[in-house]
Amino acid sequence: MKKSITIKEIAEKAQVSIATVSMVLNKKDKKISQATREKILIIAEKYNYTPNTMARSLITKQTRTIGLIIPDIVNPFFPEIARGVEDKASELGYSVIYCNTDDKIKREDKYINVLTEKMVDGIIFAHSSDRQMGFDSLDRCKVPILLIDRDYENKNVIGRVVVDNKKGAYMATSYLLDRGYKKIAYIAGSITTTTAIGRLEGYNQALTERKLVIDNRYIKVGEYKMQWGMQAAEQLLCEKEPADAIFCGNDLIAIGAIKKLKEYGLRVPEDIGIVGFDDIYLASLVEPPLTTIKQPNYEMGFKAAELLIKNLEKGRVNSVKNENNKILAKENNILLPTELIIRMSTK
Amino acid sequence: MKKSITIKEIAEKAQVSIATVSMVLNKKDKKISQATREKILIIAEKYNYTPNTMARSLITKQTRTIGLIIPDIVNPFFPEIARGVEDKASELGYSVIYCNTDDKIKREDKYINVLTEKMVDGIIFAHSSDRQMGFDSLDRCKVPILLIDRDYENKNVIGRVVVDNKKGAYMATSYLLDRGYKKIAYIAGSITTTTAIGRLEGYNQALTERKLVIDNRYIKVGEYKMQWGMQAAEQLLCEKEPADAIFCGNDLIAIGAIKKLKEYGLRVPEDIGIVGFDDIYLASLVEPPLTTIKQPNYEMGFKAAELLIKNLEKGRVNSVKNENNKILAKENNILLPTELIIRMSTK
DNA sequence: CTGAAAGCGCTTACAG
DNA sequence: CTGAAAGCGCTTACAG
């Protein structure tokens, strides 16, 4: 491929210094005469000049690139986040390097290193729930990190954008109770993540508020998979007093549960109520359509990019002051609301 | 954030020159004594040295970053591609900057510029079908481009990885004929893209091979949306001799068609056969489960990254020779096979 | 085996 | 209003 013209070459052609060219091309040209300016601009246009951002970044210490580390873009939970991030970033003149970790800490660490070497200005990170406090590669990270979806404590974390899982689970459980179901089970995908803990709390709160007893036999913990939804639903059906409604940790679990209930000849929602969490593409096409707690994934990505970049640019203004503000400003912790989407069968 | 130590500082601490440090850190240290090597390595380790790839790239003209330009990561067609690209790229030591265009040529052009400025080594590009030959921003692009999914002619295109749409459509249509359906309709999403043309050809071929007449009333052209599937299915049902099977341009169209058929009280596949193209997440959960032509999207991304990077590195070896090989080597045009996935109702 | 020097393409005080 | 110069952090011939 043909290489680009440089400011040095433009300077020669225009018979001016490279400093002047640089200033004109960067619009820091208040002090440059109109004649000079035009001469330079015309040459740059003619030779299709593209600046070399490598060279620029070397001086400015700013790449206008951010990293996005997620478990897996194929997991339908993440494309919307990724899209939100990219939309806001590109609006603000930033590019995004994206990385898939499959929730493996080794890969996370590798990507944090790579992104550091590429000198990204910041990282948006949906980390593995297995991440352990203590001796952590995040400590050695030289780049500000903003967490999404899952929370974590680390000195390099400058902010977090998470979903109000507790409220969502509360809404889901309350919805089922409002519709007259009495014994609400909860099929969880996990119980260790901050996300999962929030959902359990919301479930508990809804029951407690109505003075209902929390029955551990109705709480099943497994993985966020369809298979587990089927398995857990079967377990629930075998209890002496089977539950009459199920709040599912995510849509995949819910879909599995529905499948199993059908096998047992149970109708949803006539015989048993179901609400899922998350919002998978086509969830509305499953039969019966799945009522879910929708997570604002696009907004999560969008807000995260906005917050990160805002902080980066603020940081540049008074970087000295920022050096040891380990206490996170409250406005850097964003809790996004969820929404209950009720879907009815069209039959 | 704390800044990284530089090779200059390491050189001072180790009492050697920066050249020596550079060689050791880059493993080009055959000629360096073991003692010196170790001294340097220990210091680098101790101070948690991370190389500044900006500085390096400025000299080597290589960023080990590629661009991925796609219409929309939220469209379920693209996550698998993106994942394939990232997997292969990271395996080969490359990062990927990803961009969403919404099929807008302006955004495509913008991203091509941005990626050029960021000095990516190459671009994997799923372009808008509206792209016009002639005065084209791609011509001015300074970076090698590899096309995926959709073909296009341009001097900067060094390769293409596309799906065998013709064969896929042929398989879909033949499958329906084999099952005894007589009048196969085709609801297309488009008729202008190379992709769409391939599918139409395959459909025609299957009919022609069995000496069946191609009836234009059975071919409906619209968009790749569920809404259009519903609409077109309705149109087909209103024909004097309604079709008894439909090959759908993609899964969304197929799902829309199924929906409409249900409204008319028609059963799939007893009353009418349906085959879709593409493979959307959860397509197996729609009722009845959708038989589709699966596109090897992950492989497409994976192969694309492999092919692009292989060419980049080859190009570096003999860049002079490569300058004007406008004729694309045959091995740079990859046609990936599709697969027929038959899904039956479990009832 | 190692170092001095040039240079990648740019920005940024500083001087005039 | 404009230019000369230093320097960002690195690599790469070249010399010894």
C-alpha cells in the first residue's frame, strides 16, 4: 500500500517549518496567517495526508483508544453492551479494541497486558466472577479501569456501571405474587457473583415484605444454562409441595424450565408462572413468550464509555490532584434500573 | 496511573546502552552475554516494564492491530464472525479494533479513515451492499482490506472470504422438493447483493434441475426482517395457486412467515414447508423449530483473520514484489461451505 | 559482545 | 506570525 505523506514533506512543499504545518493541521492556528494556512491545507488535501497517530500519541500520551474486555461476544448478553460502548466512544472520537476472555482469568490478565502495551487510555471490563482479591494483575495495571455488570474492589478501578439486580429480582418476584402465585421458587445460575447476590436479595425482599417464609428448598443454584433450567425445574416438580411459580436467574434457565414443564404437561402461565432475567434475542418468540426483567445493556455500555472518557479527559486537566483519589466519587458509581417486560401468548 | 519504566531508565540502572536493553527485551540477544542479559531481565521484571508499542510501531510500521468493520454487532449474524476474528487474531498476537457502520457508507468511510490513522495493519470489512464502484474512499485507503460475507472489486482488496450462498440455497430448495413439496416459493430479503444473487441462483438451479418452471409470482423480494416475512407469506397465501413450501432468505423472514401461517391456521411442516437461511441464536427454540441453512460464521471470521495476517506478514518479507500484484492469488478467495440443519418438532 | 548515533512522525515550549 | 530545537520511547544499521 502506498504510504502517506508526512508533515515534513508538506513543510518542504509549502516552504514553511514543520511546526507551522503541525499547528495548522491541528487547528491550533490562531496565530498563523490565512495565506500560510491555506497553502498548507491545499497541499495536505492534494496529497491525501493522514496524520500518524502513533507519533502523536508518543508525545501526547493519549491514544484515543479504549479497551473493552468481555467474556464472550457470542453470548447474547454482550453485543448490546459492546454496541453501546462503541457508539459513545466513536461519538467522542475514540476507538475500541475488543477482547473475549471466556471468563478465564489468564486471558483477562493477558489482555490487560496487551492493552497496556497498546497504551489504551482506559479499559471497560466485565470481569470473571472468579477473580480473587489480593495479588492481582489489576494492581499492576497502568491503565484506569471501569467495571461493568460485575463489581469488584481494586485501586485501579475508577468507576462502575452496574444493573440494579436487587430491584429487578424484587420486581420479578412481586409480579408473580401479584398475579396470585403463592409459592415462588428461584432457579439461580450462581450465588457467588455480586450480580447473583443482588438477585437473591431482591427475591428475599419481595417474600419478606409479604411476610412469606423463605424456603430453601425452593432455591436452586446451578449455572446460567438451559440444561440447568430443565434439571432444576424437574427437581422443583418433585418436591412434596411443588412451587407454583418460578423466578429464573436468566432467560436461558427460564427457557429450559419451560421446556421441562411442557414435558410434564404443565401450561405456562396457567399452571405455573415464569419470569426470567436478561433479555435474549428472540425471547419474545419462544412459546409462550417469556416475561422477563430487561437489563439496560445498551445503556450500560453507552454510560460506561461516557463515564470512562469523561474521567480520562478530566484526569488530563488536573492529573496531579487525581493521583491519589482512591475514594471513588459517588457519580462514578452508576446503578441502572431494570424493567419488567410482560409478554403474553398471542393465542 | 503510574507510568511505566522505559528502556532508557533500565539502561541506566544496568549500566549498559539502550541498544543492548532493546535487544535483550526483544530476544534478539544472541550476541549478548548471559550476565548482561540476566541483569537487564531482572531489572525489567522488578520495575514491571511494559514496552511502549507506539514507539515501536513508529519504527517498524507495524501495529499488530487489525480493524474489523461490520454493520452491527447486535445483529445476531455478526457476533460469531467477530469472535472468530478475535480468536485467530489474538492467537497470532494481534488486537482488533471493531466498528459498527449500520450499513451507512459515510460511517464506513469514517472508520476506514480512523483505522488508517491508527495505522492498523489491515482491515476485515463486511461492507454495505450500497457501496458504488467508481470514486470510492476505498481507493484512497492506505491499508490492505480483506472482505467478508459480501464481495466487491477494489484495488486495495487483497482477499475475500465468503459463504457459498448458491449451494446453500440449492440445498434448501432441494430439501423441500425431496420432501414432496411441489411449489416452492422464495421470500428474499434483497436481490442486489452478491449474497442475495447467489441465493437466487441456487433456488433457480434446484428447480431447473428438476425441470420445474420458475414462477416469478413465487419470488418475493423485500428486506431481511420478520415483518417482511409476515407480509410476504400473506401475499403468497393469496395467490390463486398458493405455494406449499417457502425458502426464506434468512431466519428472521422465516420466523415471520411461520407466525403468519399460524394465524391462517396452517401447520408447519404438515401443511407447508419452511427452510430458512442463516442461523440465529434460539432458532431451535422457535416452535416448530426452524430448519435452516447454517452459515459458517465463526469460521468465516477465523479464516479471514488468518488469511489477512498471513498476507500481511508475507507482504513484509517481500514488499517490493507485492506492490503491484493486483491479480488476486486464487488462495486468497475462500468460499466456505454451508450446512443444512434439520430441526424437527419434539412433539 | 556492546555502544553511539540516527531516525520513526509528530508536538510543544521557546525564541525571535 | 513563524522557525529551530528538543524530545516522546523505541529499533536498527554501523562501528569498534
